[in-house]
Amino acid sequence: MGRRASESIEAADLKSVLDQLSEVWSRLVLGRLEVVSRDPLTFRISNCTICGQIPRLGLFFECSFHEGFFRGLLSHRLQREVKIWQEGGILGESGTWTRILKTDVSL
């Protein structure tokens, strides 16, 4: 999915791609996507609709969707294999999780 998203975004530079993706994320009500650091590139994803579909779970769980999505998008854009991982130990309640994803990329 990340590679396909990358192919469909016509922005010239990576910052513009991420800005456009953030707007799409909001418009489609997928949650909130924001870049919190440029070096290394770090994302914060909150109010995720994927996590929100599991009501009253009460536990933080690992979700590999975002890692795979951004690995595909960034690897396609940068023409190299990108490493991305989820920072652990983040608290929240079901439907309002905040996830931090760090990469080996700098903007």
C-alpha cells in the first residue's frame, strides 16, 4: 500500500509527499499523522481508526500496518531499503493510541 501511495503522489520532494499524505490521512479520517522530527524522520500517529476499531481493548498492542506502509512509501521514494520501527511503551486508551514511528531517514 505504501508503494502504491508513493506512486500516486506527484509531489517532487519527500517533505511535500509527507505534507500531502497528512492531508489525505485527515480527509479520510484515518487519524492524525504528523512529522515530529526531521532528523531522524519520526512520525506520530494518533486517533488511529485501525486501533479505534477495537473498542474497550484496554491494552496497547503492536500494529505492523503503519510500519509496512511507511517502509513501502519511503523505500519507493528514496530508492533504497528504509528501516522503520515503532517506539514502544506508549500509553493510551482504545481508539486514542499514539504511536511513534522512527526511521533511518533524515529530511
